[in-house]
Amino acid sequence: MGKLFVKKPISLLLAEASESEKGLKRTLGAGSLIALGIGAIIGAGLFVRTAAAAGQHAGPAVTISFIIAAIGCALAGLCYAEFASMIPIAGSAYTYSYATMGEFIAWIIGWDLVLEYALGAATVAIGWSQYLNKLLEKVFGPGFAIPYEWSHSPFEISDAGVHGIMNIPAVFILLLLSLLLIRGIEGSAIVNNIIVITKVAIVILLIILGWQFINPANHTPFTIPADAGSVTMHNGKVVNYADFWFHGIPGVLRGAGVVFFAFIGFDAVSTAAQETKNPKRNMPVGILASLAICTVLYILFSYVLTGIAPYQDFLKQGGEASVAYAIDTYMPGYQWLSTFVTVAILAGFSSVILVMLLGQTRVFYSMSNDGLVPKVFSNLHPKFRTPYRSQLLFFVFVSLFAAFVPDSVVGDMTSIGTLFAFVLVCLGVIVMRKTNPDLPRAFKTPAVPFVPILGAIFCLTMIVSLGIENWARLIVWLLIGFAIYFGYSVKNSKARKMNQK
């Protein structure tokens, strides 16, 4: 049993981090890391989940839901920042867990992060496909839209009875961004910076222009009490307001779990630690600054959106087009802004996919170096020095989900997987302070153990709010991971072999 919790020595981790000339190339500064974080954070969560959380759960108090989710992320972010400055190596929560709680927990986290990065990228790619069609319709007319059967999965059917076959646009964007990442993270960061500037400018523009169209009645009362009866949504789903999680204080908490998806990404900054210049200084700056900037934008955006349109509208228009719907319906004279928002959403989704694909391959790069997954995941391109084979393998894996599975199947699994990782990172800080109190820390999480404990509590509360069905999916996913771990990893673990000498 003790071998399950064998730890990777801190000295070995630091030695790997110092050998950057033999591995990943260090090219990223603090500015690029902040942009990387913002690029990962602002995307599907802001443009899709805000309306869904407001209509189905929190009402206009979705702004409070964002604040609750932001507090949980900020507390976890402080813990991430300490680890990233102390152990500047690729792998994120996986690496931190390996050093603090042992190999078995590290495997769980590494396998769990596939839910965040790989399935998250698939979910966002599906959204990208849908928004591409909306843009084509806006600019060129309905006749130029990609046919339904080639932009939806086989499990989806249109109102006209057309069955989906394969989501080709989703596969296309995944291939394009995978090839970009193979050429190197430096070029990818430049593209990401351009995308970030574009979509942040559009978000700020919507906040400024939309503020004058806020109807105070839409914010009264701010926390909506549970209503009687039920409402049939546009896709046939019946929402029962008597449900515990619909509106009122419970609805605000459930809304926090829903919009938490909007904050996923800041932790992806830590996966680029081994490609960062002066990581002990730049990693905490990148993590905390990107999170702070996005939190301010989220609070303002959600306040404006629920002020422009009544939350009840989002029960029927709460899908991907909710933001464009609010502009077209309640902001006369600003229909042009709807097109710009669609462009921003496409750009936002692209940058989120980029960072998620980056994060996934870097986690498996570390796991491969540790012997827990095959060597192919750590093979570097002879010219670009990127894990190109891993990038191609994950392109195939993610594309299968994006092409043939609806986004509703994998949606909340991304959130629950990430929250689970956050809990273990928070607990890991406490463990590390006990086991390695003298290890140099360029950044220290304040008020330990209170901040990590609060972070774990906030994240666990949001996990509970996501419902038992997502727990069931998580358990099935972990069981598959256990089969791989005991079938392959225990035989090839480098830490185990070192421990036996």
C-alpha cells in the first residue's frame, strides 16, 4: 500500500526544471502568461454559461454566482501560485500532487485533468462550430451555412428532423490549432495575444454600450425567489421552479457551479511553467493577474447582460446565441454589435481551445517522463522541441468527441474534474508546508492553513451543487483510469523503481 503513495523527490523536480535546454524551450514572459490565462478563461463560459445560469438558476443574481465562483478560484489560485513558483515544471496539479501526496493521487489528478483539458477542448470546439454557422448566416445569408448533418453529432436532430452525421467544423479548428501548437508555443502565444486583445475589446465595448440599455426592473428583485409551476424551454426541456436548485439562494449556489466553467483556464498557465522565463516570478503574476482581470470583466458583463434582457428570456434564448439575442432585441440601433460579438465569441473559443490543447499535452508530457504513460507522449519534435506526437494523438482523441458526441454530454464533467483538482491543490499546500517547510518559495500563499481550507470548502460546495449525475460520470472515468494505472503505470513508474533501489 505504501508504494501507491511514493513521492517524487522535490530535488528531482527542480533538477528537471533547470535542464530546460534539454527539454521544452523557455520563451514566455509575464505578459504572455497573463494573455495565455485570459485567452483560456474568457470564452464559452462567459458567452454561453452566463445566460444559462441566469435563466435556469440564479436570475439576475448570476452576478453573485460569479463572485462566489471567483472567490473559490482566487483561493485556489493563491495555492497554485505558491506551487508554480516553487516547482516551475510542466504538469500543473499533477506535478504538485506527485510531490506532496504521492503517485496514486497524482495519477488521479493527471487522469482527471483530461476531463478539464481534452473534453473541455471538445466542448468548446462544438460551440465554435455552431458560432461559425451563425457568422456565415449573418454575413452571407442562410444559404451559406454549413448543412446541419455536417455540423452536428449523430445523436442530435434538428427541428426539421435532420439527423447529424459529423461535426466537421469542430474537427477543422482542432486540427488548425494542433498544427499551430506543434510549430511551437512562442508562435502560438503571439496568435493568442492577438485573439485576447480582440475579444477583450469586444467585451469592454459591450459593457460600455450596453450599460445605457440596462432596465432596473430586470434587476428587481436581485435574488429571484422560487416560482411556482414550470416552464418549457425551447429544446423541449421542462424547468420546474419547485426544484431545490432553481432560483433563490440555492439557485445562486448552483449558478456558481455552472459559471465556474467560465473561470477554467487560469490553472492552464501553470502547465507552461517549463516554457517560462524566470518562472518563479512570472508564474504567480500570470496566474493571479489573469484571474483578477477576468473576474472584473465577468462581474460587469453579467450585470449588464441581465440588465439588458429579463432573465426569463434566457429560458428560451439561453443557448449559444443568448448574447446576440439580447443585443438584437433590446439594443435598437446596435445590431452591428451582434456581429462583432459573434466574431469575439469565435476568437474567444479559439484561444480557449488553444490553451486547453496546450495544457493537456504538457500534463501528459510530465506523466510520460515519470513513466506513468507511454514514451510517445514526451517525444519532442527535432526542430520545434514540442511534444508533437502527443499533440497529434490528442487531436484524434478530442476530435472523436467533438465530431460524434453532443456538448451536453461532456459539459459539466469539465467543471467537476477541475474543481476536484483544485481541492487537492489546496490540500497539497498544507501538506507541503508540513513536509518541506524550508523549501524556497518565491510566492507564499497567505494565511495557511485558512486560505487553502477555505479554497477546498468553496470548491467542494460547487461540486455538490453540480448534481449526482456528474459524480457518477466522474466515478466511471476514474475507474477507467485505475485500470490503466494498475495495468501499465505501476510497472513503468520511475519513482517506484528509484524507491526500490
